[in-house]
Amino acid sequence: LPQRLAGLAATAWEETWQSRQQLQAQRQEMARLQEELSRARQDGERWASALQRAQREALEREATRGAEQARQQELIRDMKERLLVLLREKDALWQKTEGIDTPMPSPVPRDPGLCARCHKDFRFLSRRYNCRLCQGKVCHTCSVDMGKHGRCCLICYQQRHPQAT
């Protein structure tokens, strides 16, 4: 019986030792898992904070964008109103000037050495141009380049293109 009891005691002691080893391993595993859980919670809090910050910034940007859009719409509305005022003024001026005759081109001067408009003397550095419409001689300042058609005096150009004045 004593040997049997000693065997049982040894077996119980062995089982106790193994249980303690398992308990210690489980405690270590539990400590490791708690540490991971703590890190995961900290990461979650950081992500939640970053998400709240991003949402707050997005709301601020949206508010700024809305205010800017409202300012732009107001500016567009003001510009449209100003355009209508200018169009009314243009129509009123057009109606006032509708019956006014356009000036006739100045006659060709008798002296071929003078500009037909400003009567400037043609010199070595001042070139003379023939108006392609009235055949008058004009200087560079008093003429307009019409591209392929050559140059013409300002009066003829204004008669032909009244919107340019």
C-alpha cells in the first residue's frame, strides 16, 4: 500500500507539475493576447480619431466650397445684370445715332507730299500709303492695314466697319 500511495503521489505530483506548466503557458499566452488586444484598441482609437478628423476636414471643405459657389453664382448674376444694362445702353445709343450720317472721306490733297488726314509732311522716314478706297495719300498713323486688300485711311475704314469705332 505505501508503494501504491507513493506511486499515486508521484503521479499526482507529476500531473500537478504538468498542470502548473500548462497554467503558466496559458497565462503567458493570455498576457500576450491581452497585449495584442491593447495594441489593437490603441490602433482602433487612432483610426477612429483619424476618421473623425478626416470627416471634420471634409465638412469644412464642403462648407468652404459651398460658400465659394454661392459667391460665384452671385458674381455671375451681377455680371448678367450688368450685361443687360450695357445692352440697353447700346440699343439706346444706336437708336440715337441711327439717323446721323457718316462723315465723307476727306478729299485728296493737291499737294502729294502731305497726308490727307493729318497734313503731315512725308519725309524720308515717313512712308506714304494709297488708300485703296478713296485713293488719298495717308501716313502710317492715319491708315489701317486691311490684310490682303492693302491699307486704307481711317475714315474709309470706319465707314466700312462701323462696329470698330
